[in-house]
Amino acid sequence: MWKQARSNYGAQVLRKRILKTVSMVFLFAVVGSALAWGLYKGFDFFAGDRNKLQGLWAKGDYPGAYAFGKEALQKRPLDPFTLTVFGFASYQLAGAQITAREVGVYLDDCIWALRKVIIQSSLSVDPRLYYVLGKAYYHKGPLYADLAVTYLEKARKAGFTAEDLAEYLGLSYAGIRDYRNSVVAFSQALEVTAKNPSDLLLLAIAKSYLALSEKDSAKAYLMRCIDSSRDAKIIVQARLLLGTLLASQGDSSGAEAQYTAVIAMDDQNADAHFQLGELYNSAGDPIKARSEWRKTVKIDPTYGPARARLSL
């Protein structure tokens, strides 16, 4: 749950919902399934070790389950129950880390463990394993978006349902620039939360429509996002996008209204000042344009486009 393939929306998700905790009911069900499968296949797993691992998991002691699972895998590296608990504990611990490097270590352990379970049980894979593996790949970053799509689709096609499955599919499809399927997935996610859709989801749908050059649809979702959101950062993102969209359609006054609204919320927004300068320049008012560009550079001395306009 860390960074255009992913887009600003993906970054917002990481900040607001870093590695969202999977419900205990769901996780116990998966662990129970793995245990039943392992016993059915005749794995020689010590009852004492199994009970200890279950106990750690039941208490929510993810560090303990991770450490004990890692130790147990030294003795039985292919045991599906141990691999499943270890994989899910790794996923949980990833959400508690601060640095991207630490998060990556636990996600790698999650992926390593769950893939081993899946390889062993290729004819009878619990689709929930696909689901978590797909989410883990998504959170590995944009270079893994194709694998996220692969496993999340496997979960969906196997009949698995989860409230955030369609949303993760939409994010992952956007990560591989398949914006048509991204819109389809996001629309399905919107149906799940029809009564109270998240502002992030509305923003994501708008961005996918923009990537498809379907401006009217993008405009509708941006306006809906602005009207419903209570998050200033998200509103700023939506207004900046809407301003750019309106400017591209020749609606200079509408675009100016969006940029000035952003500045009213955050006078230190370099993008809004720069875009206002662009509007004034196009309208034949170089004095006001240069004033906005100077404000841009004052806010961000490294802002290349504004420096180029000022010939700095």
C-alpha cells in the first residue's frame, strides 16, 4: 500500500489506505482452508507448531506469527498452512512499516509464500489467495501492475468477491495504461459504494476518462468529486484537472474560476499560479501572465515551465 503509471490517485490511496487490513473473518477462513488442504495432502505438520502458530494469529500477534512461521518453514518449507499464515502475517506487517524498503521486504515475503502455496495447489487454489497476492503485487509498485491484474482477475473469475476488489483492479489496469478496463472496473467499484462513493474513486474514474480523451465523462466525475469531497488535497487535484480540461475546450473563464478557487484554498499552489499565467498569456495579457509565473517560481524555484516562460 507506494508511488506516471500509478497516478496521483494511487499515491493518495497509499497515504490514506496503506495496506488496508484484511478482515479477521476472511483471514481465518483462508488459513483454515490452507490447513484443511495441507492435512488432506498428508503433510506431516506438528500439532504443537500448528497450535502455536494459530494462537499467535488469533491474538493478532503478527510479528510473532511472522517470526515463528519463518522458523517453522526452515523445517517444512512447503507446508501450505505455515506458508499461508506467514504470507498473511507478512502482508499485515507491511502496513505497519514506515519506509518503502521495509514495506517491500514484507511484501516480498508475502508474495514468496503465497506463490508457493498456489504452485502446490494449482488445481484447487482458494481464490482468496489470488486476491491477496494481487493486492500485494499492486502495492509493490507500477512495475508489478501486470501481475496485480493477473491475480486479481483470477480471483474475480473464480467467483471471489470483496468490497475493494474492483477498485484494486481499476488501479492495476490504470497502472498498465489499460484505461478502458480501468473505467469498467472502477464503475463496478462505484456500484458497490453507490450510496457513498469515495472521493478518491470518483477522481480515479475521472482520470481514466481523461486518459481516454472522453472529456465530458471526465468533467462530470471531476465536478462530482469536487462537490462531494471533504478533503482539501483531493479537491485541489480535481479543480486543477478540471481547469486544464476546461482550458483545452476553450472555456477560459471556467478554467480561471477553478485555478482561482485552488489559490483561495492554497495560495502556495505553484501549479494553479502557473496555469493562471498560461491563461492570461493566451488572453493577450503578458503583464498578468508574468506576474503569475513569478509567483510560481517564488513558490518553487525549480518549476521548469515557469522559469522557461520568464527566460530564467
